[in-house]
Amino acid sequence: MKISNALKALILNTLVFVLTGCTHGERFNKVIPHLQRSLHSGFEFQHGAYKPVSDSDKNDDTIKSEILKRFQEFSKVKVIELSDFDKTLRPIGVGMQTIFEQTLLKLIEERTVTRVMVLFHTKAPATPLVTPENTAPPEAMSKPMQCDSARAKTISDRTVTVRNLAKSDPEKVTLYIAYPESGMQIRKTDQQAIYQKEVANEQNKCLKDLPLSHQSMPDNLVGASYIMTGTDADKDSQPLYFGLRAVQAIDGNEERRMTWTFWLGELNDAEIQPHYQEVKSYLQSGVATDLKLP
């Protein structure tokens, strides 16, 4: 007999209640750190105002619904995977990252987050900072993306959120842009100029250019890491980690399915550690100085 998803959910919640004396939602609130609860509620609030394309585009509701559905999975698991072609996957995956960055900025402003280290580890300098603010020029993306408004908007949106992170309080935020030294040559001359201007901008107090001595970056390390400490943290607390493994816009491929992976949990979680340690080792071995990564 085939069991419906609704019946499965009912059975799960019943088991949780019997074994723990509380519903799944109540159990989530009891066992998940305060910062992660704030992140979830903040994400849902920012999601309400998010526009993947425009008010008139019929795809908006579908994309928004999928973004929220996927992020809400983090109330049950610490790792999620999204597998599809770039056209479908990118608006959801980067949409989630954009809303997360908007939420993080708000939590910093509200002092719910007291310290955050942001690491962009990509094959070329991060797309949002080689692109003029609020734009999505053709050279920033693969050719198939250039006629796709939903994917183009993922670029223009993050030119804003990443610059806002760069302008945050340096006592609270550090933003590393890490890439193999040869990766600068992937960017066109005008893109390099935009990036260097951002690095030199005195307003970007948190921004740190981090060219690495490595000749290349493995595909499985391309993405971003956000390491957050909350107001309620003590000496025994673990930072909260949000990470993603993805594909830069310039490398978006229409011909094959791809898988993006997202992590959310305390830094010492068994499901978080293998990926984070691989990222940490790669970054630290590419520079002569101690990055002071946790």
C-alpha cells in the first residue's frame, strides 16, 4: 500500500510527540540554537518581499515557493541537495543565497549576529563584485543565461547584498574573496577594473582580496561559506555555518544536470565538518598568513 506524504508527516509527528513529549515544531524550537531560529524567522520575513523576476512574471510564485520550501527543510536536516539543469536550479539556489544574505544583514543590524566571517571561494573573483551595482551585463554570465531574466536577476540582486556586506562594521564582519591567482585572468579587463575599484573603496571596510597560490580550484569547493556567532554565544558555543557548493554564473551549463549542495548547522556537526574542513584546508594552504579560520 502506498503511503501519502501527508500520512507520512502525520506518522512522523506522532512518533516525535510520543518519544519526546512535543510536536516536531516544538522540538525544533527546543534543540535548535537561538541564532538558527532567528535565521529561519528572518528568512521567511525577507522571502515575503523577494521578487525572483517581476510582479508580472508568472514564474515568480513558483520560484519563490520552491526557495522557501527548500530552506524550510533545514528545520529537519543539515544538508540539502538541489539537482536539475541550470535554468531551473540557479534561480532557486542563488535566490536562497540572496535571501540568506539579506537576512544576515538584518540580523547583524539587530545585533542578533555579533560576528560573521564570509568566505567566497570561487574560480574567479566573485561575480557580484566584478559587476556594476544593480546590473547583470552579458559578460557576467554564460551565453544561455543572457536571455533568461530569472537567472540574470540572480546577478543584479547579489551585486547589492554583497556590497552591503562589504560596507558592514569590520568589528563584526570579515568578507574574503578567495580565488586561484590565475582566476583573475578569467575576468575581462573592465571586470577586473570594477573589482579592483571595490577592493580599493574605503567604504568596503570588511572586504579582503585573497588571491591564492593554487593553480586551480576543485569543482566541489566552488561556493561560499558563512560562519556566524550569535549574541547568546558563550565559551562552549559553536558558530553556526551556512555553506553552499555551486557553479559561478559564467560557467552555467545548459547541457547537463548539476547538483548544488547547501549546509546549515553548528560548525562541529558531523554533517558540516567534512566540507568545511576541506574548504578551510584549501584556503589556508593557498596563503602564507593565518586566516584565523575557526
